[in-house]
Amino acid sequence: RFLTFHPVLFMRQFLLPFRYLYVIYALLMFVVLMLIVLPFVVVGSFFGKIKGGNIIFKICGIWGDLWFFFIGIHHRNLFEVPHDKKKHYIFVANHISYLDAPIIVKTMRQPIRVLGKIEMSKIPLFGFIYRNAIVTVDRSNAENRARSVRILKSVVNKGISIFLFPEGTFNLTAEPLRDFFDGAFRIAIESQIPIKPVLFLDGYDRMHYKSLFSLNPGRSRSVFLDEIAVEGLTLNDVETLKQKVFDIMGKKLRHYKAGWLH
């Protein structure tokens, strides 16, 4: 019997060691660059939650710029309508990759606070920067969730935008989005601050949520959609607003042919 030669399978096996080397290199650069910016984050933390938080987020942006450059990920922001960085918004985005965290700092170039999982704050070194740059939430604890929402409200009332993943965790489906939580939409209505949807189109392709070793170089795109006004809405309109944003984001993810939609 003759063995069948599969060129695609052969190339995958041939390139596998190089992929491992690339990921090890990317992780090494991740740590090295973090060690470089850490002293500046420590200094920034002395300036308080508002000014210091803004400084730290800018530092994280520089770290993101450098890391993406060294690992060959080319990011750009796309705007369906002109975006006013002087206005503040409730930003919401889809969530499907561990790479979404550095994509945030590459995407957002204005004062902002991000709501993130408390588990990430336990990672050595990274956790210190994480805790000082974002608002953590323990979704398994109702009291902690309520506290996080109060902090976000106080931040937005000071003229600083906030950023949330309304899906709460990774979208493990083949659909554009998984069901949204209410939090972002309740805050938007209570503060009367518009919702600004943002699409992360390539996080899934650059790093699949199933494996660290799926990380690979290539393009990264964030798309800013038009803002969604909330003036005059009440908490009775949370479901309607949530569904409206869900439908718009889902339609646009299909339009841009996001990587996990086959």
C-alpha cells in the first residue's frame, strides 16, 4: 500500500516547532516589556485613582504598542462615523479571546476604566498593573458586583468613559455574540451616557481561547460603531436597549466577517 502525502498536514507539522518558538518569544517580550513599564505604573499609582488611573492607562497603551510591534501584530482602528475622544461613553465590545486585554489598550486612546475579571489580578506582576488600571469584579459575588457598579458610576460621573464586555465571559458559540448582562445598559440609562459599541474583529484569529499556543502574528482591527443615545430612557427600557445593541453588534460582526463566523 502507498502512503498518501498530505501537503497541508505536512506543512502544519513542519511549522509547529516554529509556532512554539514564536509563542515563547511573545511571552518573553510580554514579561520583559511589563518589567520595563512597572516602575512607571508604581509612580503613577501615587497620583490617586483618577489622575493616577489615567496615567497608568496611557502607560499600558505604550506597553501594548511595543508588544504588538515586537510580535508582529498590526492593529488599526476603523470608524464608521467620526469619533469624538473628548466625549465620554459607555463602551461595549464583544469578547472572544485572551488577546482582548491588549487589544483594549491599543484601541482606546482616551481616559477610560475597564471592568475586568478579578481572577486576572492574581497573576504575578501583571496582576499589580491590572489592579491599578481597571475596576475588578467577582461575578460569583453579588456584593462585589454591586460594589464594582458603584465604582463605575462614580468614574463616569467624573467625565471618564467606561468599558465593559456585556457578554461577561468568552463567547464559546459559533454565533456573533452570547447573551448580554444588564450592567452596562443600566449604568448607561442611570447616568444618561450614550452607549458606544466597538467590535474586536480579529482577536479570535490571532489567539483562540482554547490554547495559548494559537497565538500568531497578523492583523488586528477594532471598529467603532455609531453611538446609541439613551436620553429619556428609564430602567424599564433596559431590555429594549440591550436587545438593540445586541442586534446592531451582531449584524455588524456578520458584515465584517468576524473570524469565528463560518
